[in-house]
Amino acid sequence: MNLTKALGSVGGLTLASRVLALVRDTLQATYVGAGFASDAFFVAFRLPNMFRALFAEGAFSAAFIPLFNRKVAEGGGTAAGIDFAERALAVLFPVLLGFTLLMLAAAYPITWGLSGGFDRQHPTPEQFDFAVTLSRFTIPYLMLISLVSLLGGILNSMHRFWVNAAAPILLNVAMVAALIFFHGGDPYATARAQAISVTAGGALQLAWLWFACRRAGVSLRLRRPRIDDDVKKMLKLIIPAATGAGAAQINLAISTALAGHLLAAGSISAIYYADRLNQLPLGLIGIGLGTILLPVVSRQLSEGREAEAMEMQNRGLELALFLTLPATAAFVFAAEPLVRGLFQHGAFGAGDTVRAAQALAAFSLGLPSYVLVKVLTPGFYARADTRTPVRLALYSVAINFVGNLILIPGLAHWNIGQIGPPLATAIASTVNVVSLYVVLGRRGHFALDPALKRKVPRLGLSALLMGGALLLVTPWIEPYLVGSLPVRAIALAVLVGSGVAIYGLACFVTGAFRVSDLRSILRRRATS
């Protein structure tokens, strides 16, 4: 398959979703700001975000898709895969229902655990109860997104990637609508409307995937639960895959709790806004590639095409670095103008911009690692090995925890404690991706091919050249980043467009790409 074309389809829809998320966050900054109300919402939103990464984007896909493809490849065709999906749903549904009810009952200790009790913010009992209420509004999303992951896994296995990639747009539509139509003068009322919109968005996502499956000829029946051999195998794969695929989210949850416990009001919000920008390339590139590679590589391995699977992962790695390295350089060299242009207006002040920009620069140091984890883990999951990634992920979680304990108090002394959590997360993710690469190489499941070895250092140099050029361009654009919305939008477009143009030129100057590569791409497009 054409990996670039598939990523273009998935990535384009993911980009639309992330742009809507930026609109949402801009409205959030305007109407709620960066105080306790926003911190409370972001803690409540952390749980569904973490669960989505642990389960929907990670564990269930990692366990379900290879088994689904194996059923299809063994000769039973799509019907055999659908039969397996129905048996999985029969067990999954009651488990999710019970788990959701348990989480609702335990909302108080969960909120305390994710926030560290907001100790440095000294919340009143009424404020903390408000944070717990927001968590109860968002918790039902956990069940909805898990059912979405089952339907999305079926469609991805049928190479209908775009349908599943479009689903997150509906969540952002619901949240943007809540901010536009239900915001009030009170930040707490606006945060409450946002929390309710999370679950409403999950319901829209589930309805969309259910309708898409019906259009594809897939209609799942709800059977009586029965744990047979296939379901047992899937369940054995899910638990370790959840921890492995969601290591970054676990790290971020630990960071959030420690920040709430040790840092002043607004720190959680600064880290959140920085992470939202950092998530833009991660969602566009990393999640998109992971979504595509897992079903494709698992199908290739099921059919004994080992060399093709390794070639696919090499091209995935090349594409990931080509798109991720310039984003890293932009977030390091132009973090403050980007944050200022997007968020600094309304209740979001200049001090909030500085804190969020510092956190963004720290986060971005690990951006290539966050993306490469998504590219390398399918090499394990496609072989039904979820234990190795979880073992390596647990090491990174431990490194993150220790890093936070060291960095947050140390940097807080210099009034830059908000850099601690993202920096610790970046270090932990880098250790994780190096470990994944080494283990795959030792097993003979992955090796860099000559083309990739030639391009990697050249891509890195091109990104550095772009970053240096942005430092020269930024002073000319800065005065326009605090104007009206149209002026800020134009200024940001000029800043981003300049970076893209400079990086493209640098890639040809350094030899990362040649004219023959461009001709080859144009020829493939003309014949497709």
C-alpha cells in the first residue's frame, strides 16, 4: 500500500480534528483562563484522555486487530473476523459497564490522585467538590470510547482508515459548541459545560462508527458473554498492551498529579496548553502512522511476508522523522510566539504565555520519541507480543516519576517548575523508544536500511537550519501576534509558512531529499 497516501488521508482528518482542538483550547483560554476552574477541568479531562490512549488507541487495537486479521487470513474471510468481533463485544460490554459505574463511585479519590489534592492551590471544600463533579461528568466517556475502539478496529482492518480517523472531529465539535453557546461570565459554569460536552462528544463518535460499520456491511449482534479460547487470548494481550501503549499518558498523569501537589495555581493549565500544541504533530504523524502500520504489518506477517513488513516500518520511520524533526525545532526555537499568537488574549495573560512556552519547549525535546514509539510498537503487537513493550514502558514510567521528583522541586526554586514534568516525560519517552529499537534489532525484527541511514542526519541538520532561521524571522512577526484575531491568524500563517518553506529548501540543500525523489513522488501521483 502507499504509506504516504494512507497517512495523508488519516493525517488530514487528524489535522482537522487537532485544528478544531486548537480552536477549542483558544476559546477555553479566553473564557476560563488558567486558574483553578481550568485546572479542575483539565484534571477531569485527563482521565478520559488517558483511558483513550491506554485502551482505545493502544491496548484494544494492539490485541484485537492482529487476532481479527489472523481470523481473516486463516481462510474464514471477513465473516470469521466479524464472528470474533461479536464474541469480543459480548465480553467487553458488561465489563465496561461495571468499570464505568465503579469509576463514578470512586470519583473523589480518583480526582485527588490525578491532582495531588491541588495542595499548593489550597482549594476550599466547595472547589474540590466542583472538580469531583467535573470528573463524574467525563467518566462515562470511558465506556463510549472503548466501544468506538472496537468498531474502529474492524474498519481499520478493512483498510477504511479515514472513517475512524474522522471520529475525533465529533468530540471537538461538541466541545467547541459548548464553549460558543454555553459559556458564561463565570469560569466555573463554562468548565461545567465543557465537562458535559466530553461525554456528549463520545456519544456522537459511537453513533458515527456504528453507522459506518452498517454501511460497510458489518452489523454486530450482542451475544451472551462467553470466554472462549480466542477471547482469552485477547484479554491476555489487552492488559500489558494498555500499559505499554499508554506509557506517555501514564507519565503525563503522574506529572499532572505532582504539579498539582507541588506547583502554584495555573501550572497544570500551562502544562496542558503546552501539551495540546505538542499533541498536534503527535496526533497527525504518530497516531496516524500507528493506526496504519498495525493492521498492515500484522496482515503481512500473517501471510509470511517478513521483508515487506520491515520495509513498511523503515518507510514509516523515515516519514515520521521527516515530519517530526521540523516540528521539534519550531517548538524549541519559536515556542513563545506560537503560544502568544494562539492563546494570549482574554483571561490568558503574558505570564501564562511564558510559562506555557517554557513547558512546550521542554515537551518538544521528546516529540520524536513520542512519535517513534507509535511506529515501533506495531512490530511487537503484530507478532502478538504485548509483554515486551509493557516491560520497557514500565521502566520509562519509573524514570519519569524519579525525574519529576528531582526536577519539579529543583526548577521551582528558579520559578520554572512547570518545565519539570514535560522535561521528565521527554527523557522517559526517549529511553522507551531506544529500548524498543534495541530489542527489535536483537530479535532480527527491525534494522535501519541504507536509505534511512543516509537520510536521518540530513533531516536533523535541515530541522536545525529551519530553527535558526525562525529565530531571525520571529522579531519581524512578533508585534502582530497580539492583535485582532485575523491579524494573529495571518501572522501565525506567515510564521508557520516560513518554517515549512525554509525546511523544504534545507532538505534539498543538505541532500535529505533529491530532485529524483520529488520526480518519483509526482510520477506515483500521476499514475494513481
